[in-house]
Amino acid sequence: MDLHKILKIVAIILSVIGAGLALVIISGDEATAKNMSGNMLMVAYVILAIVLILVLIYVIKGLFSGNIKKTLMSVGAFVAVILISYILSSGTDLDLTPFNSKGLGITEAVSKNVGAGLIAFYILGFLAIASMVFSGFKKISK
């Protein structure tokens, strides 16, 4: 049996278990729903763990079967964008007292990380749009 058939069978079994638990929650009273919601969360956690493990397996398998130099260059470019974003982020451009007065515990480090994430998003978004425009112009010119 190949892996695809096994995964289909596991997906069907987990779907039936999830549907059964959902029906029990819907048809029962409030106490039953509260007791069964924990079981439903456990099924969701198991499915999430299975999906994450399979994604990691296939990513590692694809990494070693493909062009590893190209993959490492792409990962390096992504890490460079993250580092540039972190360097450009200041973390002091926001007054943190309103957040801390509400008990959120926001520090300059947290603000710097959020700013770095936003800058990385902007850079990657710009690069994605620029690559689409470039490929469109290249396609039209041929």
C-alpha cells in the first residue's frame, strides 16, 4: 500500500470521529457539549500534529531530492530579508504606556519584533508584486 492510500484511510477515520463528536455535541445538552468539546479539541490537535509531521517529512524529502543549492539560496534570501527588517525596525516609535496600563506587558523588544514583521511583510509583498509585473512584461515582450 502506498502512502497516499494510507493517508486517505487515516483522513476518513479522523473525519468520521470528528463528525461523530460534532453530532454528540449538537444533539446533547449543555453539560454534554462542555464535556465533549475537550474531546473535539484533542481530535483537532491530533490532526494538526499529523499534518505538521507529514509536511516536515515531505519538505525534507523534497529538499534532498531537488536542487539543494537553489533551495538554500532562497532560504538565505528570506533570512536576509528578515535580518534587514529587524535592523530597520526601531521599536521606539510607539508610546507603550497605553498598552502597559491595560496590563498587556508590551516592551520595546516586542514592539521591535512587530515592526520587523511588518517591514518584512512590506518587503516581501513588494517583491511578489514586482516579480508578477516583471514576468507579465517579459511575457508580453516575447
